[in-house]
Amino acid sequence: MNKGKKIMMAVAVILIITGTALLLIWELWGNEYVNYKIVVVAADKIEEGDVISEKDLKTEKFLKRNVLKNTIRPDEIEKYIGMTARQNIVKESQVDKSYLVKADKYIKPGESVYKIPADWIGMCSSSVRKDDTVEVYGSDGASLGTFKVAFVKDVQEREVTAIDTKNKEVLERTDGTGVINSIEIIATLDVYNQIKARAIDTDQKVGEDFIIVQVLGGNK
């Protein structure tokens, strides 16, 4: 065998080895890197209203074409620990960011946002703000319940907020963007109807006025 043939055979062997190595690299790493993405999935079934802990989430590989647009990334897991599931999530399914909500923003099944209008309010602090917790009292001093405040509105139905948004503590709320006219609370329909029944008598005349008191430490 002449020298030229030996060189060609050596080159052929090198090309075969290189090609085999590249194929192995592609199968073991390249294919996964190019076509797959690691995302967050439910480690077990998550029920609506569950508070998320580390054991509820894990990571899995999915084909990139099957990855949800807003699925949680592995580096974002800690950010979502402590949030509440706003819907049922099937085991091993991807966890979309929209499936979770901050615990203090979660409205439980059966609850909704209901308005306490100005003519029902006899007394209310001007420092009440969205996300506060308030207790509603009847004119006889009886408590009608404790509620999370969804919105605080002025007479133009604009939300009343603090002018200085850094002043979050009740005693630091020196100025607001308007005068409180109505408050919207999160409650069940049955509870709201009980409040409404005391505010309006059977002849549709104004009944009693309510005293709305902030629960200090109840706002988040």
C-alpha cells in the first residue's frame, strides 16, 4: 500500500470517529439543548386555594414547542413559594404564572367584591386604603364581620390612594388623593345580604349606618 492510500485511510478513519463522536454528543447533549427546555411542573395535584410550598413544585424537560408561554422558569421558583393557586393544577403539568396569585390577592370560591356605599357609612377613618382589613359594626355595636378591602373610591369612583406611596402604616397616611365616598369589600353574597338588610329596611328607606374600623396589623 502506497503512502497516499495510507493517508486517505487514516483520514477516513478520523472522519468516521469524529462523525460518531459528534453524533453521540448530539444525542446526549445537543438534541436536548436545542429542542428541550427545563420548566416548572406540579409535583403532585394542586387544588385551588392551596398555598404553594417547595414540595409542590419540581422541574421537568419539555419539547420547546410544547412549553407554555408564561410557564414558571426554574430560577423563578422561590418567587412563587407562598402564593395561592387560583385553579386546580394537574400533577406533572406545567405551572403557568397566571395559575398563582399572592395570598392577599386571592378571592376564595363563593366570595366577590361588594360595595358599601356612602349612605351606609356612618363613620370611617379617612386613612382606609386598598388591602386593609376592616371590621364593620352596626349601630348597636354588634360586629358584622371582618373583611379585606378591595377598593376605596371617591365620589367620582376613582380609587383613593396615599399621595406618598411610601407611607404604608396607618398613622403615616397623612394625605390621600381624594375623600372616601365608598368602600368595596371582599365577602360572600350571604354575608353581604345581611349587611344590606340592616342598611335598608323593607320599605327601601335608609336603615342604620355602619361604623367601619381598621384592624391594625391586618393590612399586608
